[in-house]
Amino acid sequence: MPAQIETLKERLSHNDEITISVTGRKSGRTISNPVWFAFENDTLYLLPVKGSDTEWYKNVLKNPAVRIQAGDAKAEVNVTPVTDTKQVAPVVERFRGKYGPGDVKKYYSKLDVAVVARLH
């Protein structure tokens, strides 16, 4: 697993979008979605586009195991939901820094939660 994580971390530095796969909270099926992300100091930050109303976010509340894919690199990680606005705000700022404030405003309608994964 550590080799997978190292390869994934390297791919994250070269991608603007990743695919996350979660388990459906009702169906139990694997559901994959392309998402934007921020990556810093071995920590992957995800911002659901509709905040706490985002379906994949609701799924990780029930099952925090997520498969992350960046290019040809994949790894399974457990994610942690972040609901404290003081902890969500820096994630939003990371996204604004990476993608630009205009695109974050355009695509993200609710900024009440984030998701964090430690890659180590």
C-alpha cells in the first residue's frame, strides 16, 4: 500500500481533477465522480460542490472508505468529514488559490463542509 500512496501523491501534483469512488449509502453500489481537490503536506482536501447536500458527501458519512484515482494511480483511503466552519474556511481558500475565486464561486453553491484524507 505505501507504494500506491507514493505514486498517488506524485500524480496529485500533476492533476487538477481526480476520480473518487464511494459506496452508495442506500444501494451499496460503487459510485464514481470526478472532483476537484487540493493537496498539501500529505493531506488531500475535497470540497463537495453542493456542500452537505452533495450525494457523495452523504455517502462518506455512512462509509468513509473512498478510492482515489489520479491518472493511473489509485489508493483506498478513509476520509474525515469536516463540519466546523473554522476548519472548512482554509479548505475553501486552498481551492480558491488553486482554481481561482471565480470558478469556486461559479461551481460551488454551498461551502458548509469539506472532506479530508491523510495520505501516508
